[in-house]
Amino acid sequence: MLQERQIMRIHYITGLAALFVVAVHILMRLIVPYHTSLQFSNVIANYHNFSYAVLLESILVLLAIHGFNGLRVILLELRQKSSWENGVTIFTIVAMIAIIAFGTRTIIVANGLGVG
Amino acid sequence: MWASGRKKSFNATATDRSNHEGLKGWLNPARYGWERVAYWLQRLTGLFLLIYFIGHIYETSSLTGGESAWNAMLQFTETLWGHLFLVLVIGTSTYHSINGIRLIFAETGTGLGRPGRPDYPYDALSLNYKQKSGIWVALILAAVAMVYGGNVLFGGG
Amino acid sequence: MAGIIEKIPMLRAGSKKDKGSKTSGSVTLRVYRSNSANGNSYRYDTFDVPIQRWTTVLDALLYAKAYEDNSIAIRYSCRMASCGSCGMKINGRPRLACYTNVAELESPVITCQPLTNFSLIRDLVTDFSEFFRHHKSIKPFIINQNADLMTSEEVSEFIQSPRDVDEYLQFSYCIKCGLCYSACPTVATDVRFLGPQALAQAYRYYADTRDNGSREDMKNIDDKHGIWRCHFAGSCSNVCPKGVDPALGIQLLRRHLTSFSKHDKKIAEMKHHGQVT
């Protein structure tokens, strides 16, 4: 099991890293007019770009870790029974894995989709 | 005096919580200065962004259903309320990021000053102008980002 | 008590109503009344208390206790912000009653409540057992294996420069009043959290060059209910009456725990052994 200080270092690092990759993600929506960028063909073209797919996967992983760890911290402060704490830890890890799996599925399937 | 006879394990249910503020202690930020307000906003924006993140993952998964599914999702999100929600997301993510950077610096001891010899009126060294201006920069940039985002979303940019 | 007893007749004389004129200098004191032996029920008792320019909230409470209701339970001792006994919530904010001038509150009604996040005993008196338990758990004393002057031939004194003292001095000013503990948002919900006072004291001993106890190895600090549950809300430092600035101490200790400056302590130890100047 990770020590709490290691978890907090991961929390800081994922937060900082996510900031950069999310900034790139948002800027991609501003290269072309916003509403044009949301057309199905343009979105799929983004997913077909391997580097962009890697970027999206990294956003997914970094934000899932940072967000669910933050939720874990908030929930741990609410109650201190050992059953609650174990439940919170398991819930956040499972939720993290689930959201990463679900998002990765979207990226992989979208990467394989043709236009039209 | 320090050596206890029998070690007692912590019993959460036995500890008296009757006078602990509980959630009210989190939800009322007004009594203790800007740093407490910043903490309150950091928590709220974090939770809001987590909910948005989960929703966004679900929203983008409609790509796998093809163009019709994607367009159906866009009809749901590309509305007035959808755009207003997105403007809120832009503001909260900007605030959370910039305040988070301030906190990373502060929680690693940077920008807090060196300990010294406090004198009347015993103002706290750590609650200095650097922290307050960091909070204000986060709030102002969040507002600017919301204005810019609103212009892009509503202005056809 | 001699000072306040002498003052009270002056206050009472000053409060006598003249014909056609209002009482000058009085406030309404709302005091939280409760007895843990009778369950969780509570009420607020109201007292009109005459004040002068110098009247503190403690003076007002003791006036109410002396002349209105002598069953009011208040904890106090030094009356000069030195003992930390009279901590309470005054108009919603943790303060020392002896150190809070009624005039500075700028309110005709002063509400006195017991400190939150402490168990109630009666009225304004709270139980500090949990607070002191957290304080004891960080071992608030110098730990140094060379401290036994009888057996160690090398040690006659611990050399400490003024700069070394400055590293921890302000944290040693803590009077254990509990105001920071009451203000902390984490303590509000997390009963296992050590609290700003204990963590600041952990830094006080860590930063003291006479100590080589390696407190960073203490599991209760580097724990999910330890130092990592501080989020720098700053409320502790905001309410501290002695300028201890516990938030500063906690963040500096975190800096050591996240290994951003492990070398500070080592340099202090090397100076002590004369290896560097």
C-alpha cells in the first residue's frame, strides 16, 4: 500500500500534468470555429490522430487519479470508522479504474471508426 | 507520565462528536479570511469538476454509437443551459488550477515567509499578501476565462 | 479577581439611569447555557452588562456571573492572554475572552458560546482531553540521546545560535488555548486529525536543533489523518492570539515530509557537531 505522503505527491504531480494536457485539449477546440470542431467527422479525425488519442488517454488517467483521490480525501474526513475508510478507499479505486476503462474503450473504439 | 499502561485503540463511535461543527464547519467560509474562502471554493470546484468529468466521459462515449448518436448528444448539450454550464466549467477549472498551483507552492513551504519573532498585533506570517494576491489572481483569471469562454460559445467564435 | 471586583462597583455606579437619559455603555450578553449531565438541551441567557472603554468580554461575563447569575460556568485564569484558559466563541469566532475588548466587537449584542470541536462540559466550559491527547501523541519534548549530562562527557550545553532559535521560537509561544482547533475545518469533521496545534508543535520540536528525534518517522503525522489532511485553509493562523501561525509550521513540516528540503535538519545537526560553521 502507498504511504499517504506518496499519495499526496501523486496528487500534486497529476494535478500539474493534467493542467498542461487539458490546456492542449481545450486549445484544440479553438483551432477551428468551436461549433465546427464538434462535428462528428472532425471529432473522429482527432481520435484517428495517434498523438491526440494518447493525449486524451493521459488526460483520462491523470484526471481520474487526481479527481478520485480528491474525493477520497473529502470522504475520509467525514467519518473515521475503519469500515467507512476501507469502503471509501475501495470505492474510489474501483471508480477510478471503471472510468479509465470506460474512457479508454471510447478512445479505442473511436480510433477504429471510419468517417460516415 | 508519558508511558501509558494499556494502549487503547481508537474508537470512532465512542468519540464525542456532539460539539464538532461537522459539515457546517466546511460550508461557512465567511468567518476566517480569504484563505478559508479559497479552501471552500477549491473543494466545491473540485467536486463540481469531478461530476463534470464523469459526465463528459459519458457524453463523449456517444461517439461509439456513430454519427446519429453523437448528434443526439450534441442536441442535448449544445443548448443555452448547456453552454452556461460549460462557461461555469471553464471558470471553475481555471480557479481550481490556479489556486491549486498556489496551494502546491504553499504546501511545500514556498511563499510563506521564514519563522521569526512575532510582535503585536501578531498577524500571521503565512497569511501574507502573496497568498491573498494568489487567491485574487485565481478568481480574476477565472472570471476572465468565463468571459472569453462565453464569447466563444455564444459569440460563434 | 481583585482587579475586577474593584471595577464592578464603578461599572454599576456608571450604569445608574439618570432621569430621562438612557444607560450609557451597556451591552447585551447572550450566554450559551447547557449542562452535559442533562443531555444536549441548551438555551441562551441574556444579561445587560454595563461596560467601559476597557471592558473585555471576560469582564462582562464575570460581571454577569457576580451580579446576575452565579451559576454561569466559565474557565479563566490569568486574564492576560497568557494561560489560554478563556477560549470561547464570541460572536461566532473563536477568541480569548480576556483579550477581546467589548468595544472592538462593535456590536450591541455579544454572543458567547463554547468552543466548537471540543466536547461540552457545561455552559462555556469544554473538555480538552482530545486536544491534549493529540498534543501528547506528537511527543512534545526534546528527544536527544546525548542529553544525559551525567553520562556524556562531551555535552555541557547545546549550542544554539539566535538564528537557530528563530527557526522555532514563534511556535513555542503556543498557549494551548484551542482556538486554532476550534477554527479548523478538518477538525470539524475528522476526530482523528491531530489538529493545527499538535502539528505546529511537531514542527516546533522538529526544527529545534537540540532535538534529533526524527519526528518525520512518526506514523501519526505521516498518516491519512495526520499532516496530509491540512489543506491550508489558514483559519488556525487567522484566530491565533499569540502569532504562533500554526499554518506556517504545518506547511514547513510538510516541506520536509515531501522531501523538498530534507537537508535543513542535517545541516543543523552537522553544525551542532562542529562539522560546519
